[in-house]
Amino acid sequence: MTSTSKVASTSAFLALVLATLWLFWPSALGGGTTYVTTQGVSMEPRFHTGDLAILSQADTYSVGDIVAYHSDSLDTIVMHRIVSADSDGFVTQGDNNDWLDQDHPTEDEILGQLFLRVPKGGRALDALTSPWAVVVVLLAVVLVVGAARPVRERRARRRRTPSLSVASFSLTAADLQRLPDTVSMRVRARARQVALASGATALVAAISAGALFLVPADEDAGETVAVTERGQFAYTGSAERGTTYPTGVIETGDTVWVKLATGLTVSYASAVTAPGLADLTGALRLDVSIEAADGWSTYLDSGSVVPLQNGAATASVVVDAARATSVLERHYAEVGSSSGGATLRITPTTATSGTVQGTPFEADPPATLAFTLDGTSLRLSGEPETVLTTKTETVVTTDQVAPRTLEIAGLSLTLAAARGLGLLVLALALLVTAGAFWLSRSGRGDTADEFAVRHADRIVPVAAFQAAGTVIDVSDAESLHRVAERFDTVVLHHAGEDEDTFAVRDVDATYRFVVPGAAERRRGKPPVPAPSRTSAAHSYEPDLTTPLPRAGGFRGRLA
């Protein structure tokens, strides 16, 4: 590729990056793009809970545009469709709602018009922008950078690190580097086991924490809620004074004698309640009808319509008992039947709707009040305590979203708490792994040190050593360890100035493995070759005067 083409491709790439940044730069940082995570069902089926809507600012907005604005009545950001406009601003409505929004945002108050929809993108964005995700990313960056840093650079930095002095205490980076050499082999071996175990724990914690961040933070928590409408019937009227009505007043529960009654009014008081009840609207009216015993029925009259105010309303209707009796008698006369009974019904007609915890509903109608009607009177069809009181429940299944919870070891934790616990375990496991690995590492880094740390439970350090019987040099340290396991004995270790000697003693033989020391390795001296095995007739007997062909503290003579 020529220099001109390189410049052109680089310029095109930079232009693409800048254009992408300009297009998707968030409004919170001075850009023109708004990111909205959708909640609820108001924009279904196009949007569902957890989707991501990306909106960009436009010069003008028109009917049909899906826009977002901050709702003063709900104190949150709402994304709905523009359906019309008036002098106050735009009129918006959710695609799945049958009512208009209370707020009328102006063009300046609209945050943006829908540009792109990302299914479930809101949940992913919430997970990526959570504090725990930021901690994981920073920790991963630190680990990657630390692992990629050259070893020489780290050593050079240690050499440049000044000593730390407090009073008579002085500790340099070189002292820290040599500190593991002062720790016993058994402790270093145990630290290596701890490092392996904590490293496995860190791996499991990392996988678990990653899986937890892929799980949506919210879950459907719909519940069944009852919208309760409680009503109370009552009636009163005037009548001729006499033995039947001494005060001239008809009260609730009394029999209404048609000949004596001069007026009768039935009322019904209604109250609607429910947890999370909102946007409640409706009206109440009382209708009067007659149902004859032979199945015939007719409508008589209706009262005035009364709107609900704060979930309550009281409606009334005037019942003309004499007219009801007359209509019933004419019916029986027309059909050629003798006079019979009938039922006079007072029916509350309602149109109540609203939302319960964000879910819309329409209330069921309440029960009617029935009177037994004959040619002379009106009587309640039942005991006053039961027929005058009504209770109507409308069951609503809410569509709620709640923080997801997990059951861990019998405890119920939110997903955020479980994520935090997973990251805490991961951080502790990484710290223990790093500390145990540093404690178990070899300051010398040779075969002898590695062997001594790996099999510290079987190695016994000795200050001096004398071979007994036949001396057999094995080819590697692991072979010597297998010999020790075969005889179920210890491995003697003598750390000389120029070499390390490991030996396993049997009754008539000594198995050994010699590793050149640091001084020999610096001089480039190759390992001492292992001599051929001697026959059973030639053995090495301990002696303090005659040197053996091998160095390392062994003395003996040839028999």
C-alpha cells in the first residue's frame, strides 16, 4: 500500500469514527441523541419492557412521530406517538392506550424523534453502565496491562524504586524480591496449593459474575389486584299521616304502601378503591325497570348522571310507585291474565375506568336493588342488611417490572447484590492468588528449587550428608521422587555452594540427583554427568578422607 492510499484510508476511517460519534453522542454530554429504556406496555406491540429507543433531535415534529419528553405529571421520561396538536402543544398517546396523555409537550420540550429501536438493548445498556461493570472492565484492563508489561521493564522499575525507611526500618524492592527465599519450602508449597485453589475460584467467580451481568436486571412481577366498588342503597319518601306512617315519612327498610305513598326517592352511594389506583374516571346513574312474573319487563325511568369525584359518587332516582302499579295492571289486562306479582329493580349503571399500578381496567357494574311489587305495595326482596349493601370486585392482573431476585444458599438476594457478591469474591480470589503465587515463587528459578517446593512434604533439608552403599545417579528429579515413593521414605536435600544434591537412601544403595548451583550456571558449567551404575560387587562405603568422583559433600572410598 502506498503512502497516499494509507493517508486516504486513515482519513476515511477517522471520518467514519467522527461521524459515528457525532450521530450517537448522548444529549447528556452535549450531543443530540437521547437513549430511552422502555418500560410498561403502552407502546406494545412495537416496544416491550427492556427495549432501547434511540431518538435524535429534529427541526420539526408532526402527527405520527414517536417522540420522547419529560412528563411533569409522571415525573419521568415518556415516549409516545403524536396524535394531534393544540394551542398548548402536541397531544400524545401510547399505541396500546385508549386515552390521551395529560401532558402537552411543546416543540422545545421534546427530547427527540425515534431513530432506531434495539430489542432488549436497554437491559444490556443498564448492565454495561452499572458501577459493577465499570469495576470489572477496569480490573480486566489492569490485569491485561500488567500481564503484557515486559519482565525487564518491571525489574528495571524495581531497581529504580527507592528504599522505604521508617525510623530504623528499611525495605527496598530488592529485599522484597529476595523475601520468598527466606520462607520455608513447606510454606511455599502450601502457598502454591492455595494459589491453584484460589485461581480456580477466581475463574469460577469471573464466569459466574459474567453470567449474572448477562441476566436482565428486571423481571415481570405482575400480580392480581382487586378494584373494589362498595355501594350503599337507601330510600326515603313521604306518605299520608296515620296509623301506618305516624310521622308521614317512609324510611329505608319500610314497606312502601302504594295508596299511602306520595313520593319515593332511591339513592345509591358508590366508592371505588384499589392499591395504585390512578386516572380514575366514570359516571353513575340509576335506572328503574319492572319484571313481571310471566317474563315481561319494561323500562320506567332514570335518574340524573353523576360523575365520579375522587372515586366516589351518589346518584338518586324518583320512583313513582303508583305509576309502576298501573303499568303492571295494564300489562296483565292486555294479556288477559289475572293480576300477578312483579319485581321492581333499581339498577346502578356505571362507566368506571382507570389504571391500577399502570394497568388499565374497566370496572364491573354493581348489583341491583330489588323490590317485590304487587297491586298494593313495594317490599324489599330480602333482609335490609344484605340487599342494601353491595360489594363488586374487578380483578386486574398488573403488568409490573421489579428488580430480579435470586435464591443463593437459602437467601434471597437482588440481582445487583448477587453481582456485587460475585465481583467481591472475584476480587478476593485474585488478591489471594496473587499473594500466594508471589509467596510460592522461586527466587532462584532453577530445577532444584522447583523440585523442593513441589515435593516439600517429602523433602528433609540436611546440613551434611554421607552416601552409603552403592551410589546411583538418576536422570531427573521426578525419577528420584518416584524412588522415594517406592521405598516410602524421605528425600534428603543438601544445598551446597555450587550444587544442590537430592538423595534417597536405601539399605545398601543411595539414589541421588545433582543440580548445579547458581555459581556454576553463571559460569556456563554444564551439569555433572551421571556415572554408570556400579555392580553389586563394587560399592561406595562412607569415609571422611577419600573423595568420591562427584562433588557435593559426599566422601567415600572404592572397595
